[in-house]
Amino acid sequence: MKSLWNRYRGSYFSYILTYFFYYFSMAVFSSVLAVYLAGQGKSAQELSFIMSAAGLFSILLLPVTGWLLDKTLRPRLISGVLLLSAGMLGLVFSASHSVWVLFLLDGLIMSAINSITPICERMAASSRYRYGSIRVLGTFGYACGAQAAGFAMEHIAPSFIFVMLLISAVLSTVGFAGTQGFSGRQDHVPERSKASVSRLSFLRDRNFLLFLLCAFLFAGSSGANNIYSPVLLTGLGLPSGTVGTVLFFSTLVNP
């Protein structure tokens, strides 16, 4: 058993589990969530309100996750706890109907998942495998997650997407346990003189402000598209399985 674990530790298969099922869990929850909520009788305004929680909660949880990572230097443990928490909260989400409860749960689930993205990226960059050979697994995992969510909505049961969320979270956690080459410690950065650069000097940088505006507009339009395009497609008469197929190919051609 120990020999099997030693062969698994640091293997490419551990990175396949980590990256594929991390992005699979992200897609299986978020890609057709608007369709699920619309099927529960939620209005367009309620959809927007519930799904806006992801961005709001991520703003709060991402810095906390970074702080914990710096303090504990345990990226695998933190990632596993966040993933499993998201999976279990998904089951609670499936049994909830209150708009405010769904808002809270969506924020907690998506912020937990989003907080792992920087850890995944750094883990892939520091592994002994080529970054591209690992990163492409995330694209394929997200595409498969979107397809699986659409299939489950149409042929099994809408609430089954939350069961798949928990399963994929567990598999990604197993993958994280086998990865190597990333302790969470930041590379040494020389301390600058306090008088050299003001902490708020970036607010006077026009290039930064222009970037901030572009990022704001892009994130807003992208978020609106992610929320309403699945609902629009179902409103045009496409079944949920076909919506998942559309999202599958759109992810592959736009990684």
C-alpha cells in the first residue's frame, strides 16, 4: 500500500485528478445554475441577486485564503477543506428555496472554489510537468462538467448536479493530496525602502486605472453572459442537455 502511494505521489495522474475535477466541480455547479434556479421558479431579478453573491463573497474569502496559506504553508490541506466544504454545502443548496439562503450558499460555495484557483495555478507552474500539459486538463474538465450538468438536468434530476459537485470535490481533494513541489511559501522579495514607493501610488497610475476599468467591464459582461445565456438557450426551446453541449464546445474553443 505504501509503495502504491509513493508511486502515486507526484505522478501525472495526481495532477489529472486535481485539475480536471477541480474545474469539473466549478462547471457542474455554475454552468447551468441559472437554469436550475429558473426551474425552481426564481425570477430574472432573483437569479441576478443570488448569483451576484459569488463575486461579492470571493472578494472577502480570497484574501483570507491567502493569509491562511502564508500562515500555515499547507496549500493541500486548505484546498481540500475548501473543496469538501463546497461539496457539502452544495447538498444543502439543493434542499433550499429561500432567496436569501440561496444567496448565502452560492456565495460560500463559489468563493470557496474560486479561492483555490491561485493555488492550482502556482501548483501547476511549480510541478515537474509542463504547465500547458496540466492547464489544458482544467479546460477539458470545465467543458466536461458543463456537459455533465446539462445531461443530469435533462435525463436524471436537476438536484443531481450537487451530488456530482461533491463527488468531483472529493476526487480533486485526492488529487491535491498526491501533488508535490509546492509548499505555499512565497519566494523571497527584497524589502523596499518605505520612502521609495507609497502604498497608494498605484491609484495615480493611469495605466492601472485603465486596466481596472477594462477588467470591470469585461468581468461584468462575462458574468451577465454566464448567468443569462443558458436561460436564453432554454427559453429558445433547447433542452438542458443541448445547452450543456453548447457550453462544452464554447469552453473548448475559448479556453
